[in-house]
Amino acid sequence: MVAAYPEIQPEHCLNTHLSDIRKPACTHCLDRCPADAITLNAEHVPQLNVSACTGCTGCVPACPADAIEDKALSPVNLLQQARQLVMQGQSEINAACSAVTDTRPGLRVHCHASWDPALLACMAAEGVRILHLEGIDQCDTCPARHGSSLMQQTEKDYATLNKSLGIQLHISRKAKAVVVEKPQPTAEPEPQRRAFFRSLIPTLTQGAAMAASQIGQAVNQATAPEMAETDTEHGSHLPVRLQLFLRALPRLQANFTPVPFIPSLPLGAVQANASCTACNQCVEQCPTEALGIREFGANKILEFQPDACTGCRQCVNTCPEDALESLPGISLPSVLTRRARPLIMVRGDMLKKEPGQ
């Protein structure tokens, strides 16, 4: 298996836009890498040590800003393939990694370390009920090596997310069993009239299957541009996997069980206290425009957009008044509303004045 080294795009990294470079804002890729192949330079921008990297690409889904890319795997294409299989009547799907050499029908990923809770939830929304991870038992002899261990944590995180969802996806670490059709015993010769009508059944079935396939292709073609579109309603740049998750969320029957903060799930929430002066620093530092300030007469209101927060904590780390803190849980129905909600109203006499005012 040829190693698929991820590519780092520094311009997207959260640490590139730090106002205070004394400490990094994000270390998700370092924390996720099992081979210690990622380091931070003096500006806290990640650097990849190719000689140490095994190519598991587990750092790719860990990045909350799409700053690390795996060109061999497109989440959009993966979901489109899953949709096509489901439209063909397959809700039990095989997903093989690069260690598997056969060409069994199903999905292909380079390494099972590339899965994350948001992508698994999207698979469930497409109608996949059982996902077989073929090849995950070969990690000990695979150059990538870390697929099984990283997937183990992903499964735990997805189980936590599942408590807030009504549609479930079961993950199996065994390949999907191949069904071998047994030869049918020779039957007695049928009357000519019955044999004629029986001969029509395969033709009718094939025609129905072709019609279903054409309908499925039409639906897939109609929804493919929507799935591939990566611009959000409020013009901010969100990770592609989060955008896909937000589109899938209405079909996942979310309930009000809070989702605790999960580093591998790019969702977050914040609250503000009375020390806020509406200085605007959190708004300027937020990479996804999840925060905004609205004037209300002589006062100002700090607003929060739930579906735009990735939990990066940039706002918390840069607030000079320590007025913001991350919430320990996220309500998925509140994310579904896609409406900004007020965090706090700052009175006019409490507003931070600019120098010379």
C-alpha cells in the first residue's frame, strides 16, 4: 500500500490568524496523530514530518478548519456513493481500506482512521444501517498501522453522538458476508401457460430495477450539486464535514439530549457574562462568523450563530475581559434552528470606548 500523505494548507489553519502568538489556538492535529509526525513551527503552524508519517490520514478529520487535506478521500464523493448503494436496496454496506485487494462492491477508503462521528452520522442519514469495516483486522501488518486504534476512539465518540439522534448506524469490524446462491433442485416440467407467465417475471423485474436505477440516478444528480456545495447561508467558511452534517441533521431525528463537547465533532457553543464590553475582538477572531454584534438603540447585543460554531475556542482565548466560556454540551435542535441568538446586551455606558473618545 502506498502511503497517502496528507497535505497541510497553512492559510486555513486557525493558528495562522492568531492575534496573540504566545500560544497556539488549536492542537487537534497534534493530539490526533499517533505517530508524532506533526509539529508546530515558531508561528504555531503545523508541519508534517513525512519520514515519520505512516499515511493513516487520521489528522484530516481532526482539523476543525479544513487545513489538512486528503486528496484520496472526498467526503462528498463517499456519501454520493453510499446514496447510490442505498438506492439500489443496500442498507448494509462494505467499506474496505487499502489493505484489501479484492474488488467487492461497496465503499473504498485509504484508511479507516479517516472516519469521524460527523461523517458516520451522514452515512446514517443516507440510509446506511450497517457499515462493515473491511480490512481493519489487518492494521498490525499495514504500513498505515493506526486505523484500528483511531477508529476505536471514533466509535466511542459516535456512540456518544448517537444518544442525541433517532437514526442509528451500526458499525461492524467484520467484512460483509458474501451470499452464495445455492443451485435450485430440478423441478417438474410446468404447464406451458404457467411457464409463459413465469418467463415474464425476470423481464418485468429487470424493467422495474432499471426504472428504479434511473430514478435513483436522477435523484442523485439533482442532489449532488447541493451536497457538493460548500458555501453556508451566512457566508462563513465551515469545514466540509460539518456542512455535510448540518445538511444531514434534519433527517437524523435529533432529540434534546445534550451532546458533550467532542474534539472529533466540529460543534461548539459559548456563553457570555456581564463583563463583556462589546469590544468586538471575539467577532474579529472568529473564523466562521459564529459571533456578531448588533446595535440596539444605544446598546449593543452580542449574538451567537449555533450552526456556525466549530468549538475552536478562538473567541474564548482572545477575549480581553474573560467574558466568554465554552459550554460543555451542544443542543442539536438549537443547531437546527439556524438562527442567531443573543448572548448578552451591553448597555451604552458599559461599551468599551476607543482611544480618544
